[in-house]
Amino acid sequence: MTDINKRLCELLGLPWDEREGRYGHYRVNPKFQSPEGRIDLLRRMLGRDDWKSFLACLIGYKEPFWYAEPIMIKLFLTEVICNDTGSLARAALEFLAKEVGNEQS
């Protein structure tokens, strides 16, 4: 999961400290799979101009998020945000990496 967290920081323009926890250095890198980290990541993703596309991607919709059925929104909340498996971090990484790839094309 460290690789995912590190790559997300890179894509989001956040600092990453390779020395975390060593030699009395107390900088703590984001852990986007933790409950606090998921909220932080979601806030960062929702602060982007393409937040609607990200949410639509998360729930498997091709149309904008606001067309989603209520059951899909519930599924999104329970299966993506409320679990501890890192699915939100992986989805954000996939989305951001694709966006960066599109920008470079």
C-alpha cells in the first residue's frame, strides 16, 4: 500500500518523505487506506475540476454522477468509502494516472 500512497502523493502534488519514522524524523506520510486518509483523499478528489468524472468512474457510470440511482450511491458509500481495503486509493490512483496519461498525449 505504501507504493499506492506514494504514487497518489506524486499525482496530487503532495510531499512524500522517504525518511518517515527514521532517525527521530516525525513526518508522517499520508495513508489513504485509513479512515482519516480516505476522507482526506476524497476531499482532495472532490476539490478537483473533474470530480464528477471521478465519482462516475467509482460507481461504474459513464454518465455524470448525478444521474446515478440511489442504490448505486449507497453501494459507492459502503463499498468504496467505508471499507479498509484501499479500494478508494486504488480507484483514485487509476483515475489520476489515466488523467496524467491523457495530458501527456
